[in-house]
Amino acid sequence: MLDPTASRGAAPVILEVRDLGKVYDASNGPVEALRGANLTVRKGEFICLLGASGCGKSTLLRIVAGFEQATQGSVAVYGCEVDGPGPDRGMVFQDYALFPWLTVEQNIGFGPSHRRIAPKEVAKLTEKFMAMVGLTAFADRYPHQLSGGMKQRVAIARVLANDADILLMDEPFGALDALTRSALQEELIELWRTTKLTVIFVTHSVEEAVLLADRVVVMTAGPGRIDCEVEVDLPRPRDVASVEFNALRRDVTRRLTSHIGGSRPVAATADS
Amino acid sequence: MSLQGTVSPQLDRAVATASVATAPTAPARVATRGRGRSLGPRLRAVALAVVVPLGLLLLWDVLVRWTGTRLVPLPSGVAVMMWDFAFGGIYDDAYSGSLPIHFWKSVQRVYGGFFCAALVGIPLGLMIGRIPLLRAMLDPTLSLLRPIPVTAWLPLSMIFFGLGPKSAVFLVFLGAFYPILLNTVFGVKSVDARLFEAAGMLGCRGPQLFRAVVLPAALPSIFNGLRLGASFAWILIVVGEMTGVPEGLGAVIMDGRTLSRTDLVITGMIIIGVTGFVSDRLLVLLSNYFLRWSPQHHA
Ligand SMILES: Nc1ncnc2c1ncn2[C@@H]1O[C@H](COP(=O)(O)OP(=O)(O)O)[C@@H](O)[C@H]1O
Ligand SMILES: [Mg+2]
């Protein structure tokens, strides 16, 4: 019924990345990880950043998150320049980065409990988001007692409970087995539809990008930059076996590999 | 479209796959954790632990009888001395029934020095590990002072604090301070940088980070430091009490030496050994409680 893509054109711009460049000062000389990246994201969009490993996806995402300082260009959220991490942008890491000394419940309540919110309110918020990711029964477990999929659910709930507007996800399902990954992909889409979040999702898997995104942003390496953008107009839920899906997938794969010449044998299509 | 209705069937499935994935490892973990450890294995552990001490006692007894030495008493002689030291009624000399007072004085000094060391060492370590300016200022000095054996401080400590218990407490403090401080600094430095990023994006910053992230993340390392510090504290109390202190287990050992009462010396040694052991077990219990979230810290 309510397809979030329908009104996308009219939605306000939530994130604006302008001419972003990043040079790392590594011990063996400077490394240019990003050059002249431009990206505009509208509220409620689901964006996938797609590219071979080492092409600067994480760098771009980490600059947006405020963990890393850009050496050129700027990032603006709702028109305000980003300097440093903030609760408006929540990051979901591939390696979860849960606080191992806190239970599931306390991890999810971490953000709210560090703002001036009454403990009762914190408990209510935590309860709500714990239920949303289906972990109420595991409230008192510690992270080391959870499977990878459950940990990633906690990480997502932790960001949602903190009332983030933009969900930044850096290959969040990369370390999970195929079954858990596809379950979490479905859940993520469901959460996105119900919460009207804006999602920027980094992946090196063409299939994952085409399955999830409204728009796939293809990045290329050496130095990292944005090569092209592909609108994905397929209706949701998407059928991985359909002809349209596979046509689009082939198209994106071709764009991705056309830039990976003989000098870079990195296989970006290893996902299939 | 309600969230519950749409999300939960998928969640159930996902949880099911997740638990399938963990199924092979979970039972093994429970077994090694020993949640329902029965009496049998525990008795076995005690029996195994007791074999070597009993063997040493036997060897001691045999060697003393065989050599016929009068310098070292038999284990039974030490046992009698220990009884007299604790409850009196056998020799009725200056040491009869005086264990409680000596013991209590030493325990006070050990824990006095130890707690001071923890009270200074942990916060200082957290700050040195976290604040580069402080580290740049203090690290060189601390590294210069560290190689000096604590016992080398004894003469100076007696000048600062006079002949008496205060200088013993100071030695205990110094001895416990370095392991606590260094382990805390190490713990803070090895905190996963991701955790700071996670805390930052959740809106926790500045001084809040110390309590919310730095302290808990460094806790395993801090407990290592506390255990090391406590063992050094017990080592140094004897040194500290050997000069100019009338009461305390170290003083008893020193008296035993001057009076050539080896049974008293050995009695003092055994009591220190047992007390140090018990105090370490207490720390381990505490550590197991506070680190119950960490799979690798169930000593
Ligand atoms: N902290 C860093 N210091 C130096 N070089 C880095 C650092 N982080 C990333 N790089 C380099 O920047 C490039 C892009 O890295 P990254 O953004 O992690 O790529 P991706 O996430 O697409 O795999 C790589 O060549 C990588 O080696
Ligand atoms: Mg990356």
C-alpha cells in the first residue's frame, strides 16, 4: 500500500555531501581514499553505497558519521555542517560494537540513559525497541551470549532507541551466515518502512544493494569516487528470482566491473 | 499495518535460525562454565590440590629426622607453635595467643596501603590512559621511578615516616601502586576504539565517557592489577614490619629470627601464605562478579 518511494521526489533533502575528499596520513605516506564525492539524500530514502573493498565506502560513511574529518568538501545534515558524531546519525558497525558489559536491555537503553530522560521513560523506550527487534526474551543476556544476528539486532535497536534520523550501516550483515543475513535484510526493510528512517547502507554485494535500495550509488577506487547512481524502481517486496531483478543486477554489475581493469583483480561480483 | 504483525513472523524465523547457528556451541559453553558442577569433580580438585603440600610436609619431616638438625623444627612442632600462637595455653610466653593482634595489625596495614594504592592508581591510570597531555607529563617520570625496587625505598621511607607502622604502609602502597596503575593504563589503552565511536554517536561524550565506557572496558585489566598489587602488598608488609614495629606478622618473623625460634618464623610464613591466598580468592570472587559479562574472565 504505502510505498515510501512514491513521494520521494518531494521529500526534503536530509543529507548533502559536497565535493568530499579524504587523504589519510598513513605511516608510509599519504593515502587518498576519497576524491570529489557528491551525494544528495532525501528524507526516507534507502541508499546503498556499492563498491569493491578499498574504494572508500567506509571512509565516506565514517565522515558522514563524524568519526573522521574530511580533508576537502563538506557534509551537511538538514543544512547544518557536520563536525563530530551526533545522535541524529546512528551507525551500525559490521562488528556490532556493542558494550560487552551491558545486557541487551542496557545496550539498547544506552543512548536515552545518557540524555536527561527520566529512568521510566528510558525503560519504556527500551522496551519498545527491544520488542521491535524481537529480543524481549533476551533482555538480560550479555552480548557474548548472543548469536551474530541477535547482536546486530541489538545494534540496530540501540540506534533506533536513540531516535536517530539517519541510519548509517557499514556492511552490517557481512559477517552473518546467509540465512540470518536474508532474515535481517527483510527485517531491516520492515523497520525502514514503519519508522520512515533514512538509511545509507554500505555493501560490496550487488545482489544486496539491488534487493534493498531505492537508489544504488556505485563507487570506484583509486582514489575513491562516486561513479554513477542507479535508481531501483522494482516493487517491494522484491523477488530475487524475477527477470527484472536479474536484469538490473547484471546492469549494476557491469557498471561496477567496467572500472575494475586488469590492474585491479579485486572481484566485486563475488557475492553471487 | 501493525509493526508487530508484520515483523514478528520474520523475527521468529530469524531467531530460530540464529539459535540453530549457536546450538552446537551453547551446550559446550554451559558445561565448561560449570553452572551445575557436582560434588564429585570438586572433591577431586581439592584432592589433587592437597597432594603436593602433603608431600612437602612429609619430605620436610623425613629430612629433619634424617639429618637430625636442631635448626629446623618438625612439622608437628610448628603445628603446636601455631596452636599456641593462636590460642595460647601451651608455652605461655610473649607470643601465646597473640596471633589475633599481630594478624589484625598486618591486615590493617596491608589493606590500608592497598586501598590507598587503588584509590590513587585507578583514577590516575584512567586519566593517563585517556588524556594525552597527562600521559606526556607523567609517563617519563613514572617510567624512571618504576625500576627502583620498592625495598630500596625503605631507608627514605623511614626518614619520611619515622620508625614505625607508617613507613610499612608506605612501602605497601608503593608496592601495590605500580601494578594497579600500569594495568589500568594498559586496560584503557586497549579499549576498542569502536566503543568510543559507538558511545559518541549515541550522544555520550566528555567526562561521561569515563564512567560509561573507559572504566567498565578497562575493568578486566584493572582486576589483574588489583590481584598483582595485593600480592605485592603481602610481600612488602613483611619487609615493612621488619624494622621498628612491635606488632605485625613481619615483626613476629623478625623476632623469631633474632630469638632463633624457627618454629615461630615458619608459623608466621604459613599464616601470611594462607592469608594472602584467601585475600586473592576474595578478589577473584569480586572479579568474577563484576566481570560476569566477560566470557574469558572466570578464573
Ligand atoms: N585509517 C586509515 N589510515 C590509512 N589509510 C586508510 C585508513 N582507512 C582506510 N584507509 C585506506 O583508504 C582506502 C579506502 O578504505 P575504506 O574506506 O575502508 O574502503 P572500503 O570500506 O570501501 O573497503 C583504502 O585504500 C584503505 O587502505
Ligand atoms: Mg569498509
